[in-house]
Amino acid sequence: MSEYEDILQKIRPFGPHQVRTFVLVSLFETPLAWAMLGPIFTAKTPLFSCSDKNQTLYLDTNATDSCEHKNVCESYVFQSDFTSIVSEWQLVCGRGALADLITSLQMAGVLFGAVITGQLADIFGRKKILFIEYALLIVLWFSTGFVTVWELYASLRFLIGGLIGGCLVVNFVLPLEFVTPQWRTFCGCVGFWAVGLMTLALWAFLVRDWRHLDLAMSSTGVVLLPLWWLIDESPRWLLSRGHLKEAQEIISKMAKFNKRPVPDMKCLQDFVQREKIRINEEKKYTYWHLFSSVNQTKGTLICMFGWFVSSSVYYGHNFNSKNLVGNMYLNVFISGLVEIPALIFVLFSNNHLGRRITVFLLMLLSGLACVAVLVIDIAGQGESMPGLTISMAMFGKSCISGAWAAVQILSAETFPTVIRNIGIGACSMAARIGGIVAPQFGFLGKTLMHVPFTIFGILAVTCSFLVLLLNETKDAPLPDRIHPTLPSTPAEVELLNHGKNKAENGSGDDFNLTEVDKISLGQMA
């Protein structure tokens, strides 16, 4: 362990202060889920009919059938008990793809925001960026309830997506920087995102007008802003920027809150110096180093594909849930509920079955469940067996949510230390591309329910077998260099000398980390 983690161990690695920080920061996930996944309801196409210039009304059994008369239609009548941007701006028939295109635009904003915020949080601090971006998100989100044209609404959704992506980056990183490595898997898997998805269904059930829904959810999100006075800045970030005194003050506060004596923090000066060396050295590596050898290229491409599949299938399931048979509010609620057992499974299986087998099993089961929905639909039993269809869809959603968490851990442990941030950044971009295409799966599912599940099944099953080509990282020392040769840079020499010194002092085991520094996973959002 580093000197900083040694101190965390002394003041309790996951004591009351860290628990409080973890819970308070994780609370942001609930409104972020509302903002991210709100289009499940606000972009839903209600049942509608159209009338021609003679006011002849064409009534049809479903929304898509009404488009058969689009050549003679001059106005549309929406018949559902809810409103959406589709009914607001008549985004049907020839303009039917616009609603899902707006959602894809939002997901493109998530990519942009995640990339920018990662840099901003490194420069200005985790806490400041989290609260500034969250406050801006609330303002823009609230303003969507007053827009009068869909073009302005689309622009706002792009900006909202950027702020969501930015907040998720810091939301993930900040709690991890308060705990020791053995608690990072727990903090990385457990959160309130699933709660946000479940409560989103409740919101939509109670508030059927899309404008009122956005206004209500964004207004509720304001209650988290006073947490500014309860959440501390990351001591690890402060140390990495050379703010030793401020970091020591927060660590002292943590020790007192955890009812532990304030430790001697003189050793942190050495930690600060090595962090500066490490940061400067990492600047010498680029994305090209991810493809510096055949094995490195293989690992990079498989990890990136794993993130792409996880994101596209996960969000595809979410945005397609409105097209499933049955009550759409109940379907969305269940889709959030089923995520919880999958994440609990990952917590236990990762350390028993191993990272690779965990990902393989969850990806394979998710894909097979989607194939089962395809078989049911092709057999013409979709309408007569709605319970089985929904059960298979929800099981597939549960498995992919767990697979994504497991893929993140496996990927971070696969990349060598010197390019881990770059590698996770590349995987994050692949995931965001998956998120961009995911709403289009929902668009395809409006007419042919089995098409999205066909795509989900093929992607997940393919990924499950590709993951087996990676090395198992459970209980394996993390790779520090791209090539297992002698140290070739000043930072590697410094780290090696530090390891030797610790070994001479009888603590050499502390140098060979057995848990990944998942702080780099902050770029996953």
C-alpha cells in the first residue's frame, strides 16, 4: 500500500466518515438516473390517429398502423393518457425517428461531458466540479419544461447529457478516493442508480404530462445541493496537487469522526513527491501505447468491445422497455429492481469464480435470455405469453447490468499501470458510443419487437466468448509496465526502489498490490 492508504488503514478503511461520504455522494445517482433515462417516458410514442382535410378520422389498432395514411393526414389525434415530446411536436410517421434521435444526441453529450469533466476534475477538484455541474444540470433540466420547439429541446438534451456524464465521472471517483483498495469493488458496484430507475417509473406513473414530469424531477433534485457542506474534497486529489496541509486537515477530521487517534502524517510528503513523478511520467504515454504489441492490442480491443456491448445492451434494454407487452410503468420498475441481485452476485463471484468467468457467465446468460425472447416472438407466442417474454427480457437486463460492473473491474486490472487511465478512457469512449446507438434499438422495437433482442443476443454471446481470451486477473499482481522488462523510465525506477525499501523493512507485500486502483475507473461514466 501507499503511505496514504496506510493512513486510511489506521483511521479505519471504511469507517463512519467514509460510509457517510459514500452514501451522500451516491445519492446523486438517483436524480442522474431520472435525467438520463427520463426519455423512456418523455420520448414515448402514444397511440394516435390522423385526420385528413375533410376531417375524416383514421382509427388504427396501434401507433405505427396510423402511418399507413400519412399521405392524406393533415393533423394527428393522440389517444393515450400521457403526453410526451412526440405528441407535443407530432414526431410521428415521417418524423417518427426524431424522438429517439434526440435521445441519441443526449447520449452523445454524455460522451463529451465525461471526457471534458475528467480533465476538469483533475485540475479543479472533485467536489467543486461535481456540485457546479450538478447545479447547471438542474437549471437546464428545469428549463426543458418551458421550451416551445423541438430543436431547442434537442440542444438542451445534448447539454444535459454532457452534465450527466460529467457528474457520473466524479460521482464514481470521489468515494473511491476515501477508501482502501479492498473496499473499492464494493463502492464501485453498490449505489443508487437502480433506485433511480425504479423511482423514475413511479414519477412517470404519477405525473403523466412530460413537461410537469421534467419540472417535478428537476425541482426535487435541488434537495441535494446543501450536501456541499457535508461532503469533503478528496484527500488523495489534494495530495496529488501538492495541497498537503488541506489534505492533512481532512484526514484529521476523518480520524476524529471515526473515533481513531490522528496518525502521524509526515510520510505523506514522500507520497506527494512520488505522485508528482507518476503524473509527469504518465503524460509520456498516449493511446498508441494501447496497441504496442499483439497481446496488448488483443486485450485493448476485447475490453473496449466489452464496454461497448455492456453499454449498448444495457441502455438498449432500458429504452426498449417501453415497447414490451404489459404495463410500461411496471416494466421499467422491474427493470431497475432486477439490477440489484446482479450486482450482489458480482460482489461475491468476482473473488470466488474470478473476473473472467464472472463476465463470461453473465454475458452468456444475458445473450441467451435475449435469444429466448426472439424465439418466443418468432413462434408467435409473444402476445399469448407476456409473462414469459417480460421475464426473459428482465433476466437479460439483470445479467447485463452485472456484466458491465464485472467488465469494468476486469478491464482496469488488465491494463498496465502506466496506461491504465488511458485504457479505461478508451473503454469509456467505446461505452458511450454504445449508449449513442442504444436508443435506435428502441426505435426498431416499435415495429418489430424481436429485432432489438436479436441484436442484444448476438452482441452479448459474442462478447462472452471473446472475454475468455483475456488473462484471469484474480489474485494476480497488477502489471506495472507495458512490457515485463527492466524499468525504463525514472518513475519506474523510483517505484522499484520504493518497493525494495519496503521489502527491506519487512513490508514488501504492501508494494505488490492485489487490488486494482479503481480510481482510474472514474472515466467509465
